[in-house]
Amino acid sequence: MKAGVALPLGLALLTLGACTPKTDQAAASAAAKPAAAAFDAKDFSGTWERYPQSTENSGQDPTVVPRPEPIPPPPLKPEFKTAWEAEQKKIDAANKAGEPIATGYTHCIPDGMPAMMMAMFPMEVLQTQRQTTIIQEAYNQVRRIYLNDTLPAVEDAEPGFWGHSTGKWEGNDFVVETIGIKDNVRFRNAPHSAAMRIHERMRVIDANHFEDDVTVEDPDYLTGPWKWKWVYQRRPNYKMYEYVCEDNREYADPVTGKARMRMDKKK
Amino acid sequence: MRYRVLWALVLSAVSGIAAAHHSFAMFDSDHQIRLTGKVEEFTWQNPHIYIHLQAKNAKGKLADWVIECANPGILNRAGWKFNMIKKGDQLTVVVAPLRTGEPGALLKQVKLADGRIFGNGGPAGPPNISIEDGKPLAAGAKP
């Protein structure tokens, strides 16, 4: 029942395929082990959600494709690693004490790159000849990846939350490079410089999943590449909701920086 | 039994929730409470939906509770509707109260006047007491 509502389209198609009468031996064998649904290896368009979902009862089958490995900590240079580890310990301790430290979300600040691609909520991919556009439902985030574009020099790249991205096809891999991320836009609280480059290699792995191999390079802050993979599952026919961070009753205590909650009614 | 079936339906509809925005550590999920009262205000907005509920506290004194819910995206996907709660409605809720003792809380489950029961999406976590009588739910039991 739990899996029934959000049964992946591929499984549904496979089920239908298995019900089709077969006559010859090959077909009978195929019916016993249905062939994967056909897919266009260059079609990322549609609505997606992260796979596997972190919550139980998500409706996903977490065994359909291999789950990605946990994201490793950033390989920060020693002079930055100590401060980063101390910050992580402070955050953990505050959570354990029941007094979480306010974050950018408390102030309605969106993820930016690369955190946007963790797909906190569903995301939509639109492909046109000129660009691939990715919309993340949380905070109405939009990133535009221009095809075969020339990125500006790092020193000329105006910093932003989603930066400047160019994409090109290498076979069936969509290879994306991003620069120009603002200093205060952090993923996992890792500091970075203007020289940070985010490389992504996206590929459709079956009719209902695509993966994004992410590599972050930053000669100023990292000892080497910081790599991880995200996987997404199609959410067919999903219509994205709008998201304006209108009024958060959680706020940062101006003295302690801890998250608090306003008790008044709507402003 | 009817409510368990409804709850199963709600759970089965919850999808697309990848991660919580933030820590819920300010709320005490280990010591959940059950409140019944009248809706003073219901705001359907991001980043959180809020229910203002006038309800009695443990000492029997009326208080204005501010109850944090997930956001419209999560709760639409969980089967909620923007107009299913209105000012003046009588609700019963199971919540995780603020650790500060203030009358604020994180919603775990809500029972509407018509008997329908809804959860608050995956990241907020399940109730650990019954919305019917406030008694502890057995570990692992479906609420």
C-alpha cells in the first residue's frame, strides 16, 4: 500500500509489460525478467525528487538503483579544517542542547550552488536549445545552464547564489561547469574562494533516474577535489508549488544567534 | 481503526520530502503533548504554516499556542489542503512543545473537527502519543 501510491512509472510499465501475452521462448523469458523501459539518454526534462528519500514512507523503492555514498567532509587545507571542525562541533552541541543555531534558512536565504542540487524539495528540469534550466521548489530557486557558453574569467564573474554555468554534451553525459558563487553561499558550511569551480557530470541512468557526479575544486581552500554523487527519481506529472519565504516565525536571537520562535500572530 | 486507515493513507501520500530545512532541536519530541482547542489563526505560507490554537495547558489554563507545521509543498503532498482548517475550528493536536516552556510547538499530528487525521510530513517526525487519548503509542506502532 505504501509503495502503491507513488509507484515509479518504470515499474508500472514493467508490470504492464509482464501482462502482455507472449508466444515464443524469448518473449517468455523476457516476460519472466522484463526489459527495462526505453528512455532517451539525453532527456532530463520533467520533475524529479532526490533518491533515495531520507524519510520512511516516501513511496520510493530504495532498491531500484544503487544509493549514492554519503557525502564526505570537505578536504579543507589544514589552516581551514580546524575552524570548520570546531564549527561542526558547535552546531552538533547546540542541537544536542536543544538550542539550534540559526542558519541562512532562518533568514529565508536560499541554498545557492551546489546545495540547491541536493533537492530538498522536488525540482523541474527544462531543456531548450539554448539552455537547461533547473528549478528547485524550495525558495523558487532557478539555475540556468547555457549550452556551449564561454564562462567569464573568475575575476570577472559577478558573484551570485547560482553563479554562471555552461554545459556541453560529451556522449550522453551533460557536463556542466559553474563559477561565481558568493562567499557567503556555503554547502556544508565549507568556506570557498572566488576560484571555486563546480564540475557536474549528469547522466540519465534509466527511464526514471538520473545522476549528478559533482566535483568541487578550489585551489585556495581545498587540498584536492571534493566529490560526491546525487541521484534523482522522476516524479511524473508533478506540478511544482510556488515558494515565497514570506514570514518565518523562527528568528535568530540577536545576542546568542540561537533559533527562537515568535509568539505573536501574523505580522 | 478508521483513523489508522486514514493515517496509512496519509503516510502513503507523503513523498518528495528530501530533508528538513533546519534542526527541530528547539522542540522536545520526547515529551509530546495533546491539546484540544479553537483555531484563532491559520496561516498557509512558506517557510512554515502556523496554527494559532487557543487551548488549555497541562494546568488547565487557557493559552494561545503557536504551532509550527511544515510548508505548503510538503503538506499538499501529504494530502492537506489550504482551506481545510479555518478560524473557529475545533482541533485536537499532538505536538512537541518548545523546550523553553513558551506556548509554541511543532505539530506531529492533527485531528480535524470532521475526524480526519493528518501528519506533518516526514521531517517533523511521527507522534509518540495517541491523538485520541494522549496515551503513549507502542514503539514502532503506526499512530
